[in-house]
Amino acid sequence: MFLKKGTILCAFSLLSLLGRADAEQRFGIDQYLALGSVSEISVSPDGLYVAYTVTSNDLKKDETRDTVWMQPTGGGDPIQMTASGSDSSSPRWSPDGRYLAVLSDRKDEIKQVWLLDRRGGDAQQLTRFRQDIDEFDWAPDSKSLLLVAEDPTPADLDEEERPNPRPYVVDRLQFKEDYVGYLDRHRSHIHIVEVSSGATRQVTSGDYDDSEPAWSADSQRIVFVSNRTDKPDTNRNTDLWIVDVTKEDNDPLQLTSAETADASPSWSPDGQFIVYTSTVPGSLPIYAIPQLTVVDIATKLSVVTAALVETQVLSPRYSPDGKTVIAITEYHGEQNLVRIDQKSGAVQSVIDGNDVVSEFDVTPDGDLYALVSRPQLPDEIFAVHEDGLTQISFVSQSVLGDVALAAVEKHTCQSGDGTDIDTFITFPPGYKKGEAYPGILMIHGGPSSQYDYGFDYEAQLLAAQGYVVVMPNPRGSFGYGQAFAEAIIQDWGGIDYEDVMAATDFAIAEGWVDEDRMAVYGWSYGGMMVNHVITKTGRFKAAITVASATLYVANYGHDQYQRWWEEELGLPWLKENREKWDRISPFYKLDKVTTPTLIAGGEDDWNVPILNSEQLYIALKRQGVPTELIVYPGQGHLLDVPSYEKDLYGRYFVWLKRYVNP
């Protein structure tokens, strides 16, 4: 969602390289906006190039754009593959190495698949749908691609522009989604397009959403993820389904049947197994950790990898020889790359420590490339060798080459009940040991996420202003096992509050933070926690809460989370449930707030709607608490307009300077 004072008993675990205090400048808003963000890496079959997407800001047009680039793996300058004037992303090499396919809106506002032929010539449009293509994947024989696209709406089929939009016609239980708005009955389905002719055919249909399709090695079958229960809007029971695309009668066959969320499937090269992630039966679905699981297609028997049962697993896929599974794991503030032996289930670390892996790709010969971030390095592409890593992309170097970045340390402290809480501390460049600095408790969103060793631009921005940033992973975070993740069920602002305050007390006890100069900041669930903090303590001189919620019952039927609310708290109009809603809502304790609070959010946020920020603002304003409400027009849960981001962070700095460090 939203994204008791502890005993001071803590142990140092790892120290990053110190920030360079003698560099020419510190990290600021202009540097942040100038950074290009790397994602969606795809290595060519011959291993000579890695294609990737760079998301960057066009400050003159005040917009964000995606561009596809190609980096020679043997060294040399990157090559821009798509024009800067359009949005192009999701590069995928054809298995025969002839084409690089991308999603692009270069011809109009609709994202379609375009092919770039390595032999030369201009990009050629392959698909001509009336609606965006959401995802695609090459068939192993390179003759076709599978596509995921939503069914066209009546508006998509209009031949002429209407003077006013059509009305929204809603009859679904799940009727709203952030960045989409109101939902009707048009669903996401799988199609196949032939490369030679451009001819397309629809493979799946029905009142279900189908996603994450993957080809078998023989290009004859597709596995995909779908919730095909009788009432899919009432549960999270996604299963794996297989469809044989060589047959006319190609009704999908159900492969998994657990009443939990199955996702992220990948075929073994021999077509006998599929690796995927499954969640823990019996857990509240939204807090359930994705576990590595393998299903035998012939018997439909699924086996969870025992060595990773308490570890969140992301993006599993088979190695080209089928002997191992390669996957990303989240564990104790780290995000590692591992190999799992197919027969024994033994886990071998490939990339670990303070190298944070967000993506990877592998050549047919088994050469690995990964997108890696470090405390002082945004995501860059690395070649993976037996003896280490070699950085091959340098997208951030031109911006950060002469910038003094903050040092980051990871510590472990104990909360009031003795539970270990990992906390990352970000120090200002040139930090002087033994001196207490103004501090900011920064609480992550989710709550099912974690702080790790990856480059955190917000922490770097705040540290560059002279603040020590305290970043705990409280109960509710992923990366610490199932019990840790679900400890906050029906207790938001309870045990997680104890954890974040224990981290704060630890930073004070260590002499890093001046307890008379502290602020608290969070976005989404982090902002909701800020709202709890300011109702429970006046220790912080300032608060910043963004895209947060305060009166939870007001969100039911207004935000996108009706299913989550019901799962955790029950229907709010029933008397036996209403106490649960009210007990964890900060709204009923706002009379205790004295902390000057800056409030912000997006006008069109359906994740945590702006009405929450409005309610918090008016309550504090009525009581005379210093406050401001900043609403960004047309924005959802996150800001994607560069000038709005610049405005928001500038307001942070002014607010903190006014109340924390005048």
C-alpha cells in the first residue's frame, strides 16, 4: 500500500566506502533530475551487446521519456537505438539475433511492437492494435511473438473523436486502479503475432486477466498467470495455465491449484518443469512471501525450495543447461543473485553483500549480466564472472563523477520486545565522527518492502543537506521471514512504531543524531506511519507525509484496495469490524499532534487518494498546528513530472530548515 521505546542493544555489520567530502559538489535536486535510470536489460544471443532502457527527464518539455540503448559487452560507447522524441522501452532480442524488438509510441500515442533489424534500415512497426501492448516475448524459433494487451474499449473502436468522453460503465467488484481509473470488463489477454506477415491471433479470452506469458523451448506451448476462479475480484488466487498454440482447440489447462498467488513462471529447457513463485498457504495474502517453487508438468506436483522458505524470491528462470535455477532473493537488507541446483535444491550465492541486484539476463552459453546498484552507485549493467563483477555501463558517471555522495552503514538493533531490527544509516558527506547531526527518520512504504544497499536518491538528497538519515526495516517489511512480515496485521502504528522509534533511539545513543533536531518522513505506507508517529510523540521537530492515509474507513470504496481492507479488517459497516478500523486509524488521535507537518500528494492518486491528505491537513489546520498541503495536478501515487519533483524536494528542504535546523 501504499509502498515502546526500544532497548539500545545494537551491532555494526557493514560499512560502505566513505563519501568524498573533498569533491566539487554535493548531490542535489539538479543532479537527481539529470540522472538517467537504467532498466529492462536484454543481452544479445551472441553475448556482444546488452540492450536496455534509459528513463530520463526532458526538462525543457517537463516530461519523462524512455529510450532504448545498446552497450557493447566488450567495451566502447553506448549506442542509442530509438529516437528521443518518443517513448520506447522493453528491448527484447530475437533468439536468432536478427532483431531487437521494442515497445514504442513513435507513430502515435499507442505503444506497439517495433522491430529493429541488425542488418540495417529504419525500425518497422509489427503490431497495429487499437490499444497499448503491455508486454511481449519472442518465441524460441524467432518466427512469432506473444503479446499481452487489454481488450479494446468502445472508445478504442471509435472511428471519430467524440466531443466528450464516454461514461464509465462499472459492474465489477474491483472497479478502480491507480494510473488507470475506473475499470470495466475489458481484460488483458494473450495474442500471437507472426513476424513474417504481421498476422495476429488471440490465444486467451474470457472475463479474466492473463499475464506473464512464457514460451516453452519448442515454441509450441505457453504458460501464463491468471485468476480464473468464479469471482476473481474477491481473491488473489492466481494459478499457472498452459495453452498449446499449435492446436485449434486450445483451451488453457490448469497446472497449479493452490488457493494462493502463483506467478513468474519459467520453463525448463527440456519442457518437463516450470519454476515459479508461490505464496504461503494460510497467510493473509497481501503479507505472504513469494517462495521459489518447481512444478512437474506431467504430475502437476509442486515442490517449494526448502532452503529458501523464509526468503522472498523474484524473477526465477532456468539456466540454459537446465541444471540450475537463477533467481533474485531479498533477505535481511540485501537483494542477491543466487543459483539453485535443480536436483538437490542447494543454493549458491552469485552476487551478494552490498551489491543489490534488480534484474539479470543470460546468454545461451550461460554468460550472466545483471543490473546492480550500490550505496553510491545507481543501477548499472555488470558482467558476472566466477571471480567477480565487471561494470560495463556508465550511465550515471557524467552526473555523479564529481559529486560527493553520502556514506551508508547497516546496523542491527533490538526493539522493545527483543526483536532484531536492521537499520541503514546514511551520513552527510564529510561527516565528523563524534559529532551529533540533525536527523531524519525515513520510513519505507509497502509495507512489504525493505531498505537495502541500493542507491537511495532520497536519502542522498537529505544527507547532502546535512542530515543523518535513519532508515529502519520495521515489522511488516519483507526480507525477514513470514512471521516478521505479518506481525503488523491489524496493528498498523503499533509494533512497527516501536521498531522505528527503537532505530531512532539507537542513532541518538550512538551519537550520530541530535535528539533536539529530528524530523520524520515517509511516502505511502511510510507516510501513514508518519501520521501514527506524530499522534504518539512530540519528539520530532517536523514531519513530512506524502500520499498517506489517516481515516482508513474513508478509503473503502474510494481507493483500489477494497480487497485488502476486507481481508485484513473486514467489512467496515459491520459493528464487530468497525472497532478494528478505528483502532488503527491515526485520525482519532489527531488532537495530540503538535508537530509542524508538511503534507503532499497527487490529485489523481487512486492508491492512497488525496482525500486522506486533505483530511489530515484540515484537522491540523483547525488545531493551529503549522501545516501546508501541496497537491500536484494530474499525478497518481508517484510524481512523474520533473518540475513537480523539483518543487516537492525544494519544499522539503525549506520545511526542514525552518523547523529542524534553522
